[in-house]
Amino acid sequence: MSSVLIVGCGVFGLSTALELSRNGYKVTAIDRYPVPSPWSAACDYNKIIRTEYNEICYTKMSVEALEMWRNDPLYKDVYNECGRVLITPPSAAKRNEFELQSIECLKSIGQGQKIELFKGSKVLGEKFKELEFNSIEDDILIKFNPEGGLGHAANSLKAVFNECLTNGVNFRFGSSGSAVEIKVIDGVEYVITEDGSKYTADKIIISSGASTGKLLDLKTQQSATGLFVSHIRLTQDEFERYKDMPIVFDSVRGYFFPPDPETNIIKIALPGSGASNLKDGVSLPRYKLQNPADTMPKDCVKTVKTLLSKYVPDLAYHKLFNHKACWVADTADSHFIIDKVPYYSKVYVASGDSGHGFKLLPNIGKYIRQRLEETLSSELSTYWRWRDDAKAFDASECDWRVVTENLDFSQIDWLVDENPKL
């Protein structure tokens, strides 16, 4: 039985641990925190499950994952097929092109037949009673895909973790699971943890998300980006009104989800307001758990209020709370990095989620296993290869993200969160 050590128990790590444990491998997985780790981008109420991609390989992978979210007993109870309304103004030309290409990719494989295109405030309000008081412009093309929705992020990680335990995966958390370096001792590669523990295996996978650059020299291949989110809490009457609404995705202002059924909380995400945290030319995460004053920039309040006023004006003046940065591992071309690390003999990397890895929780582990076994398709092997000469990430050149400015954490005037756990 081959052994594999996995460093990092987020989406890529857990999906891989489950896949390998189902295929006869002896698996050990380590992380600083128990699942769901507060450092994981997926330690959250919800994440978008979508199938719209402008590259056919990701279209096929996301459709495959969607069927598992819908039908696999492990995932179907943490999935809500609420659909997603997508609003992008004509001025965001690259984003609009990305969206239309993505629809064509779906149709080319016989999918996306239920996608609707329409225009204007009146039609949007008629289709979704929750949005009847929206004030969008009448000339904006609206796209609605009912096939997709949200996954309850933290609960989905817990579900996969528990299945891994059932399959015999050996987990280590705390100081004995907190990796600090990779060291070669007598010709053998070990992962050394905070308490001095040493781990090795036939193969080692570093899947630590935005923090992967703390263990591996990724050069210019990956950059950590903090994407800011905030929250509001609804009354029970408001929850009943909004519980069945779709995800509203305004590619310029941000997006928000239906309220969480356990807490009545709506999460609001501001994808265009991300920030780096540069140290010696490399952006690495700075987590709120260790830096509680890291909330969101003060001017994000106006952005959130404008977003809510545009679509659900009766919610626009709710108190905002629990502002934070969600750290993702961006690459210049938004492709993952899943490959052998060239300067080690048995170390692999699985990272570069670029903010769209969560939806592949049910199946990304299969492709990572294929890379370990050298059976991954030549197309994906090329896309996900290690590249010493990779172009550095620049958010303004990303065709699917509408960015207003490039901030660094050192430049931010932070909002004071008076009620972080309201």
C-alpha cells in the first residue's frame, strides 16, 4: 500500500484525502486547525457552485461536480440549487465576453439549455419577487442560470472530513499538524511541524491554499489575494421573504447569497476590492484570527450599501458585521498548479484555486490522484504544470474579475467592527 502525506485540509487537501483513501492508499493529513480550518477559504457559510467557464476543460469538470453536488449522498444535503442571477454592465467588456463564451461552452456539450437572457429592472422584478424593488438600468443584459447555486462551505468540509475518518485517513492537528518547513534528512524529505514532529511518505502533497507559498518557493506562480466579505442578519420575517431567492451577482459591485437557514445571515462579497499582502515581493495571507483589526476597508461600506440598495433596498440599512478577508490563491491565468515540485524527489503541489476551486470539492481529488499516478490528461497536465517562468498575477488583467483598484494591506484604512459576532 502506497503512503501519501497531505499538508493542508481545505478543499484540495480533503478532496484528495478522500479520493486516495477510496483507492487503497494509506493517507495522513495534517493542518494547524481542525476542519473547517479558520484559515481555509471554505470556512464559510456558502460558496458559489457554477458551471460557466470559458475553457471547455473546466466546463466539463464543473458539470461533473454539479451532478455530484445534486446526487451524491455526501454532498446533496449541503447544496442549495437556488440559481444565480448575473448582471454585468456593457462597460465591463472583458467580463461580458467571458460570460457569453462560458454559455457557449456549456451549450457545446449539451448543457446550459435552461439559461435565460433578459433585460431591465421590470423583468427582473417580475421573475424574482425578492428583487421587485431593484433599480438596475433597462439596457443591461441579465443572465440567469437556474442550474447551480451554493454549497454550505464549512458543513461540506465537515462532511468530507467525516467520510475520510470512516475510510481510515489519519489526521493530525494543532502544533503537531502545523507545517513549518520541508527538510531533507539523510536524503529523505520530511515535513517538519511546529512541535518538531517529522512526517514523510512515499509521496507528499502540499495543498495549503493561499499559504502554500510559506512552504514552497512558488516564485511568480501564485499570489495570495484577500477578497473582502461582510454580513447582515435578517429578522425571521425577512428570512421567510428572501430564503428562496437566487444568488445575485453584480460583477462590478459584488454579490450576495440567500440567507443561511441556521443563522438568518446573508453574506455579501466584494470581489473587486481584493488586496495583496506583499512581503519581499511575495503576497502571503495575513489571517484575521491572528490580526483581529483586519476587517475591510472603510470605503467598502458604501460599496455594500450601494449593492444592497440596487437590488434589495429594504435590507440596505441593516447593520454590517463580521467583516473579513477571504484568502484565495491566484494565478495569472486562473489555472491550478497541480504538479511535482521540480526541486524535490517526492513532493507535489496542489494549489492555485484562484477563487474557483471550492465548487470542485466533489471531484478535484480525482484529478490530483491522476497526477500522482501520471494518468492525468495531457491537456490538464499542461494547464496545471509547474512553471518557473510564470507571469505574475495582476488582477487588472483577469478577464473574469472586474477590479477597481489594486490595494495592499499596508495601504488600507480599516473599518472598526463594533459587533464582530452580532
